[in-house]
Amino acid sequence: MSQKNFFIITDSLGKGSEELGKQLMKNFIYTLARSEQKPKKIFFMNEGVRLTCEGSPVLEDLQALVDAGVELNSCGTCLDYYELQDSLKVGSRSGMAQIVEDMLSLDDSITIR
């Protein structure tokens, strides 16, 4: 079975209530961190980079994913835009060229919005 790769583009899951969306994203990452099968890589873009930064409610679960061998990549342009360049706490900062190269080399990706 091939490993999935996630592309997370927001810090909230789904449309509608922002409060509910943030809780759903927290639950999603919590469950993913405890699942038997893990993704190979998770890419964080746009508001999704907030999840990897200081103050995020999912830092512990994201660190558990890193400890399990999952590679986390946050968009550097997005970190700069949201003025979070010094707040990244888990995973690494990636440029768009690296993100595109990685995405093109992957077998299967799922976008979380």
C-alpha cells in the first residue's frame, strides 16, 4: 500500500463555522498522529502554516508525526506573508520549487481544506 501525502491549505477544516472548522482540524491531526498508517509528507500552505507555528493547538500531535517519520514542510512565502518566519516550531521551511518538486515526485496526494 502506497503512503498518502497531505496538502493542508488552511488551519480550519471545511466551510461554515470557523470555530467548528478549527476543532475538526485539531481532531483530524490528533487522529492522524495516532493512526497506524502515516502519510509520507505533509505540506502546509497559506493559512495551513499556522498549524506548524508557535501557539498552534496541534504542535504536540505534529511532533508525534515527525517522530514517526513523517516529513512536514511549511511554505516559506506563506510564513513570511503571515509574519510567522520566526515562529515555526515543527517541521521545516520549504521554498515553492522544493514543494513543487516533491509534489510531482509523489504517487498519491490528498488536499485538506
